[in-house]
Amino acid sequence: MEIKNVCVVGAGLMGNGIAQVCAQAGYQVAMQDIEQRFVDGGMQAIQKNLSRNVKKGKITQDAMAQILARIKPTIDLKEAASIADVVIEVIIEVLDVKKALFGKLQKIVPSHCLFFTNTSGISITELASSSDRPERFIGTHFFNPVPVMRLLELIKGYETSDETLEIAKKWGQTLDKEVIIVNEAPAFAVNRVLCPMINEAFFALGEGVASAEDIDTGMRLGCNHPIGPLALADLVGLDTLLRVMEGLQSEFGDKYIPATMIRKLVRAGHLGRKTGKGVYDYTK
Ligand code: CAA
Ligand code: NAD
């Protein structure tokens, strides 16, 4: 099966990055979100990224115009998905909301359409089995920021077919991503390791072990991480991080209990860079 038309549902942090890399690779992309302001925000982020690449001489102005012309922003799910060869779901990390979306999508998309999900940790098998095409359903986990991070983690659900895996693998390679293949497991491979590490940094902060700046400097200079775990939490979004930790806790128990400080910040609406404040203040 050849993929030509890609539908990205969700124009937030990850959705607009995925739409951008798909358009860069030559796919026709529809990018859908529930409100015009989210779609506009997604397009602005893509424009900003591409303009930076033009300024750096990485792409021409003409190439930028062509990439943008391949992306159709919309709030109309039917318009976005009706000719899709693949839908990539990139909406909020809430199981029931994702299930409801796939329920709507399966009434719209062509019968050959594949379902991909960019969930950070929700069971692919559970999402897939609630759809009408569990064998044509797979986890395609990108990393933030999508245009920069080289990895694509592919997660097989219980019924994902070998053919779907092969198509997803080839598609990922056309996006210039390095693919790893992971079996169904809570938080998959990377977040299983990464999110507890970030969570532990919040425990250390809450216990007064060191300041946020010193924890981050320690992990940057002591472990060669590009940014510290608390700054990374702000980049990822504390709401997403909390959901991943809650998923791990519900599967494995209190070894993975989310740090109270993450909950407090989420309740305060301080979700990180995307809201202007998280552990750090980005408004100044
Ligand atoms: N979008 C697109 N490009 C971006 C970007 C963004 N949001 N932010 C930075 N870049 C680009 C810059 O333009 C620059 O490009 P060039 O090399 O072409 O000049 C390059 O990235 C480096 O940027 P900077 O020099 O401005 O800053 P930096 O050196 O600090 O790098 C970073 C920024 C790449 C984000 C780096 O800090 C980093 O690697 N951080 C860790 C990211 C990470 O771990 N991501 C995974 C998060 S977990 C996840 O995604 C999974 C999940 O489910 C939660
Ligand atoms: P985000 O909050 O930036 O964006 C989510 C978008 O989904 C919002 O624009 C919202 O309006 C939209 N949305 C919500 N319900 C919708 C619906 N029914 N239909 C269409 N759009 C809807 O979140 P994000 O960081 O882009 O995360 C999206 C998904 O990607 C989540 O599943 C998350 O776990 C996963 N993910 C996030 C990261 C990260 O670092 N932030 C990394 C990998 C995977």
C-alpha cells in the first residue's frame, strides 16, 4: 500500500511537528484540531521553524512555500480524514478521548486507511481493539521537538499485522527517522526509562535536595544530557508527563507514583513552555 495522503489529528506541540516532517517528505497533509486558534497556532509554529531553516540556508524560500502548500489546516474532521491513507492521532493523552476520536474516524476514512497513534504511554492494544481495524493499528511515537529528534518508536499492539509494521517502518524512514520496534508495554521503551528519571528529579526538588537550576546543571554537566530533567519536563508538558506516570503507576504500582509537585503544577495550569510557566518561567 502506498501512502500519499496523511491526516494529522491534533495541531499542538507534537501534531504540528509531525505535520511538518510529513510535508517535508512530500506527503499531502491535512492537519486538524478542534478550534481554529489551535490550527492557527500549529501553522504558526511550522512557519516559524521553516523560516528559521530558510535563514540558516538549510532550505530555500521556494521549498518552504512548497512544504506549506502541502499542509491543509482545518477544523473539519470529515474534510481532513475522508481521503486519508493514514491518520496519525496526536491529541491529548486521555484514553477515552482518543477512543472516541477513533470511533468517529472509522466512519469517515476509506477502508484501506491505517490508524497510527502518537500516544506517550497508553496501551496500543486497548486503543486498537476499540477500533474496527486492530490489525491496521500501530503506535508511532515521535519525540519532541519532532523536526529535530531522530527517533521513531514503533509499538506493536496485540493484533498489529506484520504488513502494518512494515508500512509504518518504511514511512518512518521516508521522514528521515531512525526506527526502533517495541512490543506492547506500559510507556513502551523510552518513556519507561525517561519519565521515572524526570519524576525523580521532581522528588529531589520537593525534598530540597538542590535547586531546580542545580539539579538541571548537574544532569547536563554530570551526565551529558542536552538539557536537565526539569527543563525537559517543561518542554514535554507536565500534563503529558503526569499522565505517563499515572499509567505506569496503575500498571506497576507505587514504585512509579507521580511526584506531588507535578500534580500541583498541573493543577495550577503551569504545564511548562506551552503555557509560559512550569518549573521555570518563560514569560520574561
Ligand atoms: N522545533 C524545531 N527545531 C528546534 C526546536 C523546535 N521546537 N528547538 C530547537 N530546534 C532546533 C534549532 O533550530 C537548532 O537547529 P540547528 O542545529 O539547525 O541550528 C537545533 O534544534 C538546536 O537548537 P538550539 O541550539 O536552539 O538549542 P539546543 O542546543 O538546546 O537544542 C534541543 C534544543 C534539540 C531541544 C535540545 O535541548 C535537546 O535535545 N533536548 C532534549 C530533547 C528531548 O529529550 N526530547 C525528548 C522528550 S520526551 C518525548 O518526546 C517523548 C514523550 O512521549 C514525552
Ligand atoms: P498538546 O496539548 O500540545 O496538543 C494536543 C492538541 O490536541 C491540542 O491542540 C488540542 O486542542 C487537540 N485536541 C484535543 N482533543 C482533540 C480532538 N478530539 N480532536 C482534535 N484535536 C484535539 O499535546 P502534545 O504535547 O502535542 O501531545 C499530543 C500527544 O502526543 C499526546 O498523546 C502526548 O502524550 C503525545 N506525545 C507528547 C510528547 C511531548 O513531548 N509533548 C512527546 C511524544 C508524544
